[in-house]
Amino acid sequence: MANFDTLSAAAIAAGVKAGDFSATEVARAALDAIEARDGEVQAFLQTSAELALEAAAATDAARAAGEELGPLAGVPMAYKDNMHLVGTRTTCASKMLYNYESTFTATCVQRTLDAGATPVGKANMDEFAFGSSTESSAFHPTCNPWDTTRVPGGSSGGSAAAVASGEVPLSLGSDTGGSIRQPASFCGVVGMKPTYGAVSRYGVVAFGSSLDQVGPFGRSVTDVALAMNALVAGGRDHLDSTSQEVPANFLDGLEDSVEGMRVGIISALMEHEAVTDEVRKGLEAARAALEAQGVEVVEVELPNMTSAIAAYYVIGPSEAFSNLARFDGVRFGYQEPNCTTLAEQTALSRAHGFGAEAKRRQMLGAYLLAAGVYDKYYYPAQQVRTLITDDYRRAFECCDAILLPTSPTSAFHFGEISDPTQMYASDLFTISNNIAGNGGVSVPVGLGSTSGMPIAAQLQGPAFKDHTLLRMARALERSIEEAGLAKPGTVAPAFAGKGGEL
Amino acid sequence: MKKLQEVLRDWEAVIGLEVHTELTTLETKMFCDCRLSHDDEPNTNVCPVCLGMPGALPVPNRKAIESIVMAGLATNCEIQPRSYFYRKHYFYPDMSKNYQTTQGPVAFCMYGHLDLEVTGQGAKERPDSTVSKASDGSYVAPIRILRIHMEEDAAKMVHVGGTEGRITSAAESLIDYNRCGTPLIELVTEPDLRTPEEARLFMEKLRQTFLTLGISDCSLENGSMRCDGNVSIRRRGTTEFGTKTEMKNINSFKSLHNALEYEICRQAEVLEEGGIVYQETRHWEPSKRRTVVMRVKETADDYRMYPDPDLAPFDLSDEFVERCRARVPELPDAKRDRYINDFGLKRADAAQIAGDPATATFFEQAVATVKDKVVPTVANVVVNLVPATKAVTSAQVASLSSLLAADAITFAQAREVLEVIDGTTMDPEKIVDERGMRQSTDTDALSATVEEVLARCTDQVRQYKEGNKKVVGFLVGQCMKASRGTGNPKLFNQLLRERLEA
């Protein structure tokens, strides 16, 4: 037949259901593709062949028994390595958790398994999700499948690269300040950060609890919608008290016309010095593509958006300091040998278990929450949060979604950005979304004229209107395809067809 | 050192209490489904949440919130419509996440009060005239409650080897996480208490209240109710607070009283000798009846408190609060007043019975079957005889009290009967009859005995008539002897007096 990387997740599930091929055959193809491609891409920290084949066999057995198969039947999936899956280690790409075996399975992972997915492995990431390039992984970097001298973005770089290189059709990542959308943009795939609360965080190692949100990567909006259905199926997760009921079926009306709907643009943002010409052009193409679908473009304002990074680097590190306090080498994870006191063991386990960026963020958080400092930073940051949320509320009074770049640049080279604050700026257009809690999705709009690397547009929607947001994203994708700029389902050319024959 | 009463003539003590109460009557922990139990094998009631495993999230225990709201209502607090959980950070293995989930500036319950009735010897501890005292010296002290907040308990640690059971010198330290995450409510009083007796009474009243609510077993011995006492002293007539010390290891009402008494006297001695009281935590040593320094607080600990992003703000609806209010049973003070008004009980008896829910229930069961005029006798038996027994039923007490009230047996005989029937199902009437204890109330027969005794005790009769009325006791004794104990002493007394006064 064909190489499995030519199939969408939807096509795989349909094929398995129809008996065109078995889930086991698909699993073997995926493992084969990973074997052939991951030496170069290094998207995975760990593959789980045994789990994959077991799950696939179970799917095949269910089909043989005449049972109804789930919407992700036989679809190979990769999971960011901050998500627990029993039978795998969950390392968060940190020496601190180098040997940590998952003791339970995260709700988001379990829901994809319940939908019939085949778990093929755990994807690389920035250590504890601190970063925008996956370079801070304690184990190895991940390469951008479009140009292996460049980063895949981050922090969910492994999840994005695995999908872009055709190793899997779907993966999960987590997005605290842009960690799904930015790598999706860099790797030319679709990445969605749902509204905060739409997907359970239970079993995902926390970075910034009020910002973190799990979402899918796919090579098309349809596949992302398919994955979203699985993630919200079963309703509110009673194990995550911040999770909410999301009733929408994201495939319903996905192809419907968006004519007459309105998309907001923020002209001033496009003038930002960090935005490259090719990104600006990509966004113009996206705007034209939406207009071609009958979407009305209106000018909106998010006046406090420029304060989002400042607020984020107060709230994020404060929560990170607190969430990472439990890594003390006492009960699990890296434990410094030969210590004589508890204080020494705690201090040295943390000093040697965490990498530089993880330490930087925790120290920042410890400072920001200190008595006397808290009132000067944390409290105003929360006030800024309210202002940004209000900005969005006002903006969405006159549009259904806001169109903006995902990242100011396309994928950069390894080592190109060494100044942390410059790295932080790469989240310029994604962070305000996490601050306000509403949904955002990154859609490829073609290759950059200068870099030849994928460029993406980002659509942000009102909270809990992720269904409409995906419909708008699908319209954009369709229109971009019609314009001949990018084709849904595209695998990075260098890897397409390498291993993975089905 | 000077005696307390002497010290308190010159100095005024300012005492505040912090009382921790474990909600032992709940079935599960504060933020997870683990069973609450102190007796199980170590580390058997644990899960990812209470062990602070990465990726685990807290879900609040609704019943614990109901309990604290009931506690607030019973102590006249204002129930806050919105409050938050906070994270309080400190690195120590007894708190698995290295932060404790507790409440911030706004607790579920704020600004309550309890009124203490201070009577008898205890009232003498307070020599000042800032409270209005009744003719017998008793007074009412209104004690304000600052707040009651909800939090989770820490794990239990045992330090093996070394000295003082401290971690610094231990050969090994063992942690039992069964207790970790136990729902705990902390009540903080305003510094309104002025004597150790008031502090003791406050604790006692609080315990009675919580027992009546059924929210805890309130065992000071087992540590399900724990109390820290803060005390400072100042010259009478001044209003500035002195430097306070904090008393730990108080595991009985007596310890609370004695530790505060010692500490007040110690501080007075230090100050009178020109010394300085340091702000420090002191450990009460009951065997040596003294407090010793545990640690000196040079600077305030920085716990980096901030709102827990895993737990949404709590909005308590009026309906929720009203449902809790409906579940608050009759409280000890109201019960006491009802006993006095409806049953004509003595205040002390009424307060003692009403103060203990088990005793009150027993008492009410017993009085349900007796005639109204027997009720005070039931109270008398319940207060004075029942505590010495192991297992008597309310029916037995009702029957016995009826015999007593009818003067069929003496109080001494009642005690004897109780000893016999304790732990059996025997009816007191039967014992009384079998043993021929029933006393004659046949006035004619008793009068004959009286005549006979008066005829032979001419000396005593003369003494009585000369004004020595006490001699009637001897004559009653003679009558009892003559009737071989079958005559009712009260009746003999009455008949003798009638004859002698005639």
C-alpha cells in the first residue's frame, strides 16, 4: 500500500474500522518510521513499542469481536514527556526525573487511549517545559524536520517534530505560554491550545498551573478536531477541579462556511520590530485567504498585550517555583548521593538535578513571591491579567476570532538565541492567550520567502468557543490550500516516505 | 518564682490561642479520596495526590467545607462568601509537596466569638475590675475569634536515634503519610484571654462545641485537637503588648493551664529582674512543669504565600450556608439553658451534661421515660454516679432515679445498686427488692421508731433543746439503726425535727 505518513489520523481510524488494515499493521508502520527517521529528528525520548503493540492488538481484537471502535482507533500517538503513561518513564526532559516511572496515566493520555489510540512513545521537550526551542532538554536536542540545523521550537518541540516528520499523525503537547502553537508554527503543523479548563491537567507535570493547557498537534485542522473530541469526551474530569464541561463535537460543522463571520486584526502588532518580513507576508496571505472565504476583517485592539510577557514572567515563574518544590530528592527522582543532612540532600539534589533554565525560573519565582516583593510584582501581574482578559472580552464583542502571527520569526538555528529574554520574546503573540485563558490555534500558511521554513498564522477565539475557532482555522487552511500556499497533511519533505510502509 | 495570683495583681497577661482540629469524623482526606485513619499500617492510605507526586492535582473535600462552615456558625463567625486556598511553602518532608495548602488573608470563617462563664476558684485568677463580676466572683468573658481557616495536616515523622527526637541528629527519619492531607481547621483567637483559666475554659468550650457538631473526636491526647498558646504580659494599666512567647506540646487542658501559668510567672520574673523576654517558641515539659526554649524566632519565616492556582476561588452560596446552618445541632449553651428552664436543673449540672454530647444524649434518653419531678434526680445521677460506671443504660438510670426521687433508696444505696448492675441488663428495682433495700416510707411505723429513740436518748434531746441542732444527725443514725436501715433517713430527719420543735 502507501506509506502510513500519507494518511491522516482520520483516514487511519477509518481504515482500521473498515478493515483496510489492522491497528497492529499501523503500529508497526509507525514504529518502523520512528526507527528510520528519529535518528535524525530525535523527537522521542522513549518509544513504547510494547505498549503500542498491546494497544493495537486490543483494538484489533475489539474489531474482531464486533465492538464499536473509538474515533482514534489505531492512530499512533506521541505524548509530551510531561504526561504520565503507565509503562513509560515521565522525565520532563530533566535529570531530576531521569528514572521516574509513571505511577498513573494522565487523564488526557487515557482519553486518547480510550478513543483507541496507539501510544508509540514520549516526546522530547524543554526541561519541565521551560523554553521555546527544546534546547533545554537534559538529554538531547530535537531537530526541525524541515531543516535539521534548526530548532523545532518549544517547549513541545518533540511532539511537533514527530508529527511534522511523519513519525505519528497526532501528538499531545502542553502550552503554558505558546508551547504548542510556536513549535507547530516552526514545524509546519497545526497545533491547538484549547481554552483553559477544556482539557484536564491531571497527570501532566505542572509548570504554571493557571496557564498550562494540553492540546493536540496534527497535520490538518480536521485531525486536531478529531483529537479534541477524544480529549473532551467523558466531560469534566473530577480529578482536576479547574476542568470544565465542554459539550462541543469539534468535527460538527467544521467544513461549514464562515462567510459573514468576522476576524479581528491588530495592525500595530504587525509593526513590531521583532516580526520578520516573511512572517508579515504570511499573515497577509492568511488575511487574504480568510477574506476569500467571505470573512470580514475588522480592526481590534489589545492595548495591554505588550504587558503580557512581563505579567507572564511573574506569574509563570511564581507558579513554577511552587510546583517544582516537590522535587527534593526525598521520595522520587534524582537524589544526590552521600549527603549527611536533609538540608544538604535537598539542596544538592536540586542543584544537580535541575538544568540552568529550570533553576533560573524557580529562583525568579522564589524572589517574586518573597515577602515585600510579592506586592510589587505578583499582585500587579494579576491586575494586568484582568486587564488583558478584559481587552479580549472587548475585542470579541466585534469579532469571532483574532488573526495574528504565531511567532514573530520562523524556526531559528541551534544556539542562535542565547539571551533568555530574547528567547522569551519568541512567545510575544502567544502568551496573552494563556494569560487570558482563551483558545488559540496555529495553522501553516506556507513557507517563508527568506528562510524557506514554515510560517504560520494564529487564530485566537473567545473562551470556550474552541469549536468556532477550529471552524475558522479549517476555513483558513482550506483557503490557503486553494491558494496553493500549503497543503494539509504535508510531511517535511526530507522525511516523507522514510520507513513506515503500510 | 511568684505565684500566679500574685503576679496577676501587678501584671496583666495577654493570651491568644491557635487551635488545630483534625476533622476526624470525615471519611476521606482534604484533597483526595484516601481514607482517614490513624491506626492503619504506615503509608497505606496514600495516593499520588497526598504523596505530592508530579502531575497530581487537589480536589477539595466538600464535606470538610461543610464542617468548617458549621464550626464557624457555631462560634458566631461571619461565613465569607468568597475565599481562596493558598500555598504556604516550606521545605520539609512531612509536607509532600513542600507547600501546605491552607487559606490566605480571607478564611472561610471570620470574626466570631465565644462567651466564657468563669466561675469558682478559676474566677479568682482574674483580680482586675475590667470585667463585671457577680457577687460570687464569677464573670463572663467574651472572647473574639479572628478566623477559622481550612488546611491540610502534615505527615507524621519519627526520628530514630540521636537526641531529642529531632531530625538533625537522627540516624534515620521515618515518614508516615497516612496523616498527610488530613482535613484540619485552625481557629485563631484575638488576644482576649487574660488568665490560664480562661484559656482552659475556652479550649474546653471549643471542644464541647466541636464534639456537639460531630466534626471531630477532639482528642488532645491523640493530637486530633492541638493547641498553641501565645502569651505576653504587661503592667496593669498599660495598653502596649509585651513580647510574646509561643507554647507548644500542649496535650491536655491541664497542660494548657499549667504551661501558661508557668510562662506568665517566668516572664514576670524575667521582667522584674530587669531582663528581656525573647520572642521564641517554647516547649512545655509536663513532668518538670516548665517550658523550655525550642527555637528563637529572629525573623518572620517567609512562606511565600500565594493563591493556589489548582483550586478555584470558593464562592459559598447562601443555600450552601443555610444547609450547613440547618445541620448545626443545639449547642451546649442553648442546651444548658433549656435544661435549667424546662427541667429546673442546677446550672452546674445542666452545663456539665450539656457540655458533652454523649452525656446529653444519655441524659435525654433517661429523662424521656421519667416523671417531670424525677428529672433533677436523673441529672444528679448522671453527673455524680454514672461517670464511675462502665456500662449502664439510660433505662437503668431512669429507673434508679425514680427510686431515689421517691425516697425508696438512699444516694449511697443508689451507688451500690449501680455497681451491681453495671454491665448487666438488670433492673435496679429488682436488685433493690432482692436485697431488701427498699426503704420504708410508712410514717406511722417510722414515728414509732422515732418515739422509741427519743425516749432513750434523753441527753441528746436536751442538747437539741439547748440549741445544738446538729445533734439531730446522731438521732437519725439511731433511728436508722433501730429500723435496721429500712427507714428513710430523710423522713426520720423530718419526723425528728417535727417532734423536737413541737
